[in-house]
Amino acid sequence: MDNFNETPRERLKVNPFLSIWLHPKQTTRYMIEEKSIGFAILLLSIGYIGVTLSDLIDKISYIDWSPWLIVLICVILSPIAGIVGTAFVALIAWLFGKLFKGTGTYSHLFKGLSLTAIPFIVLIPFYLIWLFISPESLMDPDFAGSMPWIFWLAILVTLVIGIWSIVITIGVVAEAHQISNWMAFFTILIPSIIFFILIIILIIVLFVVLGIFMM
């Protein structure tokens, strides 16, 4: 994940769908300088289909729905989920990156972070197969039958993609903000810890409040 000093002509040869896997910084610079917000939204719309399909795990409320209807809903929701989710993450990365004297703009962070959706495209065929051949094992948390062969592949690929997306995110934030990988790592880690603590506090408060009303 070294820094790259390509000329504009060289950057035109970058294929984001392929280069993001091994060269996130090079791809991020290309994305920031050569691509539009519209292209970023296109990446999010495609990649988040994989995200929404993988999110069907243990969603028993959809188990009686037609697989085709579920796929249609995932396709419709993916641009919304992708834009909203990435807009929020970009805002956090932009704000916390300033703590490390990052120079990236909000637009840079949004366009760069849209690249993190690309790896999730790989999940689409795995979860489509799982949805159509065994929707019960996918969406029923109490499923007691034997798991289909696709289960093991889907879970393994999801784990690998999840880990690699974190690596890509660090590279994207580092390049967009022009900071080191370690600074980018803490730019992501610090707000994650803060939000985790806030969620725990919120859960505790809710339990206390509910306990008071039930007394």
C-alpha cells in the first residue's frame, strides 16, 4: 500500500474494481481526481446489494416472502443504505481526521470511501444462491436442519471480505487525508470506541428506565 506518484495519463488506466484490492491508495487518488460523486454513488449502489443480501441472516420476518421480491427490495434499498451509511462514515472520518491534521475534504472522503463497497460485490452470488436454495437456513435463527454447502462458503467469504474492507478503509482514509496508515487507523478506531461506549450507556439507561416503569 505504498504511495503512488502516477501522472494523470497513468491514472486513467486504473480500474477501481480491480486495483482497490491491492492498491487502495492509488485507487483512492484516482477516484478523488478523476471520478465524480455520481460514479461513487454507482459503486455504492452495486456494492451495497451484497451488504443488504448478507444482512438477511436471521431476518425471520422475511422468510415467507418470495426470494425474487427480497432481491428486488435489496436492489432498491442498496443505493439508499450505501449513500446514507457512507455519508455518515465520511463525515466522521473527515472530522476525526482533522485531529491528525488531515487535509482531505468531505467530498474526498465520500468518494474514497465509496470504494470500500467494491469488495462486497463478491458476496452477491453467494447470498443469492443461499437465498434461493435454502432461505430457511439463511433467515431462520432457530433453523435446526443441516446447513447447505453454500453456508460455509458464504460465511468464509464474508469474513475475508469484512477484514479486507477494513484494510482498504484505512488506506482510503490515509490517502484522502494525506496521513499515515497508523493515523488513519486511529481516525477510524477512536470514533468506533466512542460510539460503542455511547451505545452501551444508552442500553443501560433504557434498562433502568424500563425497570422504573415496570416497578
